[in-house]
Amino acid sequence: MSLTTRERTVVEHIAEREDELVALVSDLIGFDTTARAAPDDPPRDERALQEYLAGRLARAGAECDLWEPASENVAGSKLAPTGLDFDGRPQLAATFRGAGGGRSLLLNGHVDVVSPDPRERWTTDPFQADLRDGVLYGRGACDMKGGVGCMVFAAKALAELEVRLAGDLVLCTVTEEESTGAGGLAAVAHGVRADAGIVLEPSGHEICIVCRGSVIPTITVLGQPGHSGIPQPDWREGGAVNAIEKAELVLDAMRHLQEDWRSSPDQRHPLLSAGDIVPCVISGGEWAVSYPSSCSVTYHIGYLPAFADAEGWGSRIELEVAECVQRAAESDPWLAENPPTIVWAPEVPSAEVDAEAPIVSTLLGAARDTGLATRIAGFDNWHDGATFTRLGGTPCVAFGPGGLDRAHTVDEYVPTESLVTCAQAVSVAAMRFCGVAE
Ligand SMILES: [Zn+2]
């Protein structure tokens, strides 16, 4: 297939306005929307950014719904921590009403970003976009204010050229993706849905139809405090026990489980990496001359869709981890009497969209026709599309500018050419998926 005359007009319209697109993404980078590290961290510029987008989209003709979800809206889900509030962190759904008779399409992106730390290592201010040699630098440039800019620009281009779609085009921007996924969940609870969706995560223009789920256990091992400068009797006679040394037993057991996973044929997926178990945070000890009384290790565990339970969650993985920790505990008399505890953080589900689904073939065709060398792929990391797919009845793929290898890094960037081609592909995909009204 090739581009129709009308599609070509839209594609050229976007190419001629590259500066405007770069300015839009630069504006978005300028809002400090660093995700909260703890549930009670105060909001930053989330409201200001969402209002900025709502203003732009309303002027382009969208009906804008900007709302602060109540914590009850996400209560009871494994995705959200209990009592999470959205004060100062509104979600946005902007709908360009179709003329009727076409399929609806969701374009989704998150507006929160990870902390710019270590900030002093950046070449320029992470919240002041910097354009150098066709590359735009700044926190969120690729993950994913670049993608958000592309979807807004694609919709705006259609509006400016008075291309009326048959089906509704719904743009949704959420917070809380980098922290919990609660923003996407709130959007689903609010009724944001469509016949299919594109999440503009930095996929390097690959069309990602599947992503892994993840669970995050924190395993705490207890010791017994005591002076480390004197010999200690056996713990059964009141002696100290070193929680860090006992935690090594758990670390060993988890490493063996990780090795099992890495070599197991069950852990193969044609589009994804095998499941993985990564220790990410460790803390233990109170004083340089005291036996540590406790040691905690937090793991990030990514798993394949085949290991999800019947409801789509990671309970089978949780059981496997609990059994692994229990085996480690049984091998040691202290741990057998003082079993480690496991606390599970909110989790995110895996999701998979059929490779034959209309959104996949439509986007594949649109991306190729706008000049991208693309293919169907998997997204090892989780994204909000899984929530829309699993819980919202909206099958979503990830497709966006820039690569995940630049996400969460110092001097994060997105090539401006990538922004242009992505906006072009998305606008053509929207025309083909929703249909164009005569
Ligand atoms: Zn992201």
C-alpha cells in the first residue's frame, strides 16, 4: 500500500512543522513532573502540564476531561497502593469526536518522569530542553514527553487540515506510570476506552504487542543485635546473629532461582526476554560496631505472560518466590526459627495483543508507508498499555519515538527526526483505523 493524497498532505503538514513539534516537546520537558518516590510525596508540575495539554487540545477541537481521581477509584486493585491520592495530579482524556461509523482509537502517554539524579552529571539542565545537532536532550525526551508530543501533534495536524475521522480519537495523558501504574488504572476506572490503542512509549518505532508483568517483593531477614567488638556466644545462648550474613542465604537461593529461569525452556518467548529476578535495593544494619538486627532486599521480577494467573496477575510467581525463601530458611536453624518476611509492593500485569489484531496491521502499514523500517516486537518492560489491554478492554500496542536504551539515563535524548516520523505514522494510522468521514 502507499499513502493516499490526503494522507500525504497530513504527512507533509507535519514535516513542515518540525520546529513546532520540537517546541511542543521542549515545553513538556520544561515541566518538572518527577514521579513520586513515596505515596505522600507532594505533586510537582503535573497539573500545570496537564492544563497546558488540555488547552492545546481544546483549541484543536477536542472535548477535554481533566479530572483528579478519588483514591477510591483505584482502591482494591493490586496495581495501586492503598489510600493513594491524586491531589495535584489530574488525568486527562481529550476526545476528538468522530463523524460516526468508524472504530475508535486511544492514544496514550504518561507525563511523569523518573528523577534526573545524578543531576550534576547532566551536560545541561534536565528540565530545560536543549537541541543539539538534531537531537533533543532533557528528562523525558524519550520516556516519554517525546511520545506525548507526537500524539498531540498528530491529532492537531488532522484538526488543522480539517480531516474529520469517522471514529473517535481519544488522547489520554496520565501520571503515576513511573511509580505504580495507578494513573492508567484511574483512566480505565474513569471509562477511558476505545476499540484499540497506541501507547507512545519509546519503542524505537517497533510495534510492541506484548510486555512482561512484574512483581516487587521486599524480603526482610532478622538478626539479633549485639556488640560486634566482642566474641558472641551461640544465638541459642543469647548471642548476636548477623542479619546481613543470614540474608546472604536468601540472596543465594534467589540467585539460583534466577539461574533456573535463565536456562529454562519454559522461559522463552519469541518476542520477549526470559523472566528475570534482579536484586535492586538492599539495606541492613544500624551501627558500625553492632551486629545488624535486620537486612532487607527488594527485587524487581519481570515475568512472561505465560506465567500470569487466571486473573492476569503474578500470584504464581509470588508463590514460587515464597517457596524459594522458605527453602533457604529451612536450611538454617536461625532462619527456620525466625523465618524471613516478604512484603509485596503493588504489581503490574503482563499483556499481549494478537499479532493479527487490526491495530497491529494498520499501524504496521502506516509506519512502513511513512518510511519507517519497523517490525512487530515485544517490550520487556511494562507500560500502561497492559492496564488498558487487561482491565480496560482496549487492546494496546506500544509504538513511539526514541529507544528505551536512552530512558532513565543521564543526558536522555530523542532524535527530532524520530519525533517527526512517529507523529506521521500515528496520524496515518489514526486515519486508517478510525476511517475518514467524507
Ligand atoms: Zn515510559
